[in-house]
Amino acid sequence: MLEPTKQAASDGASARGDAVSASAFLTKAAGQSFYNGRNPREPARLRARVQRERAGDIFAKFDFEKQLEKLDTENFLYLLTQRFAEVDIRLSGIRGIP
């Protein structure tokens, strides 16, 4: 969840009785068409499905496929991919995490 709304969203979601109403609340509390974070009321299987749907919604909202085509046309896609490959995503690479 986004930091400014994290506590209120978390408290409100915990008070909801089921996963569906908690998800709707979290989305509204985030002030976005999506929220990131874990809904404590969602079973793992439902959470995975919801996260896949949210990812698809985000890709559609930002027209991800068109953006990739544009990057490729302007010869930036390879450069961008190369830069992502250079990023250390191991947790040990993050300051403050042992």
C-alpha cells in the first residue's frame, strides 16, 4: 500500500468481514485503481488470482504493449532491458536487510 494511506487502509481492511469487500476497500483507500500490499482477508489462492488481474489492469491502463513497441521502434528496448539486467534484485543488495 502507498505510505500515506497504508495505516488507514490496513486498519479498514482488517475490519472487513470478507476478502472481496476488503479488496474493494483497499482499492478505494489507496486512491488508485489498484493497491499493492497484502489483504489479510484473502486466502493465498484468491490473492494470486487477484494479483494477476491487477497486473493485467495495470498493463492495460498504461498501454504496456504500445509502450514496448515504441521503445523498440526508437531502439531503446534493448538498452532498457540491458539496464534492468544489471540491477541487483537480491535482498542482500538492499541496505538495511541482512
